[in-house]
Amino acid sequence: MIILCCSYSALPQEQRNLNKADLNWLRRVLRTVQGDIRKSYYDEKFHGLDLDARFDEAEQKIEAATGLNYAIADIAGAVSALNDSHTIFVPPPRPYVHDYGWRMQAEGDSDCFITAVRRGSDAEKKGIRPGDQLLSVNGYVAVREDVWKINYVFRILRPQAGLRIVLRSSDGVERQLDVMADLRQRTKDPWQQMDQYERLVRSHRPRTAEYGARAIFYSLPDFVFDPDTAHQMLDKIRLHDALVLDLRGNPGGYEDFLSCFLGGMFEHDIKIANRIGRKSRSALVAKSRAGKTFNGKLIVLVDSESGSAAELFARVVQLEKRGIVVGDRSSGKVMESKFHPNQIETMGGVFRFGEFITESDLIMVDGKSLENVGVVPDQRIVPTPSDLTANRDPVLADAAGQVGVNISPEEAGKLFPIEWSSE
């Protein structure tokens, strides 16, 4: 298990000793975060965690921290003690674009693999290939339950100039590599935290492949769209007899979009889940489009990176027997949270930060929560390491066959290729 308050080597320009003024404003950040959680977290008992004691411990660690990055990690560690997928500390984005040049993903119940390598990156130059099994990152074992923590620590909380990774290739040979990241100055204001988040997710575009009126394949990378966009998508989908909805890698997004898009699959209103908060219990409902409903065959694809609203969509499809879910077990990160922006004045300027805080647990109509469980597909199909190496997509190819479209795994692998950020 990764403990988020552990020490990690920082980027050189971010290493500096903390003075008394630093410690004062860092304590204010810590206590602001604690206050927001105490006021807004959905469970007033914090799952039995002694919140005050945990944040007192974090303050002691901050006072002993040898640098700013270590202190920030201590704040994040206090928040992570809740073990809640939707309650996390968000530090300011760095003033540079940071890219390791490779991506990892859990495939199956435990193992992690390299799924993409950016052309021209240090990773490519050092021979890293999709399909290589990832054994560890900076000494931390790479297993399914810790993938999100590794990404959070090394991509958001504590970006590194490089990472030491251990890989196992398809022939069983293990190798250790120090892989350097690509760093370049941002061209946009890095301190507009949520604007930057919005730009990031909106740079991902929905992609489609149509096979006449027979079927449409829709790759939806997130749910960060408005209801009007959902209606436009549904109008296009209704022109086809079948929909293969690819929600692999989809982390979720807006509740309004989920409700509208899911409602377009049913001729009557559907309860998605019950919200369980501090003082209220309310239903999250998808409103039907009535005469504009898509009534065709529906197949939903998910994997270990499908989260939140994407998981809710897939599970409702299962529970209502509206279609089938194909792929790998989803991430099990299904809560309802809200972002709380904050800022603290420091000697060096303004330190902007925030927290996502869970305000409701979501209980499905079968009385169960998907948190830490995920959606188990009706048909579980997981790419093999050789599939990843050869860019084959057996999941999409299988779903295509079920709606009458005959394409090979090789052809399926070319439909929705990995897209890298261009910023």
C-alpha cells in the first residue's frame, strides 16, 4: 500500500527549506482543509477515523518537514486517511507541463501493464513497450488497488523529473529503468485551478465509428458535458439499430449529463441511486426522453479506469436489463463530491488549493454501493500483454460482433487510438 505522506524526491526547483512564515501558512492550509471536511463530509463520524488526531499528526509532520513538497504531501496524507475515492487534496498545478511519456493500467484483478508509450519520449528511447508488465514505481509495488494513488502522487501531488520503474517483458525478463519526464513551461495561467481541470477534460473529444444504420460505436472519454450535448449525441445515436458505448478510461463527470444521457436509453424515468448524506436521503433520477428514446441494442464497455458516473451508467444498464456490460471490472470509485476552492496569502504570493469532498454515498436500487467494489461485467474480457503490444482490441471486436459488425481485434485497435495532451 502507498502511504501518501511518505517522502519522495522532488523536482530540483521545488526543493527549499521551510522558514517560520512558511510553517504558519502551511498550518493554515492544513486547518482550512480540516475545517472543510468537518463541515461538509457526508459521514459525520468519518468512518470511525479520529479526524482531529489525524490532522494533529499531520501538523507535527509539517513542522518536521525538510521542504515544501514534503509538507504538502503531509496534508494530502491526512485527507487520504479517510480512504474515500472522492475526497482528495488538490494542490496548485505546477507552472510547467509534465509528461512521463507512458501510461499504465490495471488489467484483470491485480497486475498492471504499460498501455501506451509516447513517440519520441525517453520511455520509448529506453525500450519501454505496451504490454510490459509494470512491477514497481519508485519502489512502490504496482497493483490494481494502488494505481490511482501512484498516479495521484507522481502526476498531481508530487511530479518528478523522472521515475525509477521495474518492468517484466513478455519473455519474463525483468529490468529496472530510470525514465525521465518531459518538462516544459506552460503557455496558460497555471493557477486557475478548476479552469485548468476543465481544459484538460474538455480537450478529450467524443469519437464515433458508424456502420450505416446497423450500429454506431461511441467512445466517450468523460461525462464533462452539458445536457444539450447529451441530446445532440442521443439524436445521432437514435439513427442506428445498435450502440456500442465505450466507457473504458472514462472517469465520470457531471451528474446532469449522466441523468440526461442515461434517460435517453429508457422509455420511462429510471432511478439511478439513492443519495445518502448527512441530513437527507434523495433519489438521483434519469428522466426519459419519451418519444425520442434510443430503443436499439446496447453494449457498454468498461475497464479498471472507468469510474464514478461511468460506473453508474453501466450498473443501471445491468440492473434494468437494458443491455450488457463487457470488459474488465470497473474502478469502484462511486461517490458524489463537490470541489471546495481555497487560497492563502503567503510572503511569496497567493497559494491556491482545494479539496474534493464527498457529500453523498450512492446506493443503487439493489441496496448496494459500488464504492471499492466496481461493476463486474456480464462478459469479462481482458486484453492480454500480447494484445497490448500489438495494439489489438479484443473487447471492442467482440462487442462489434454482437451487433453484427465483423472487425478484427487489429482493426478495432485502430478505431479509437490513444490521444496525448498537446499543451
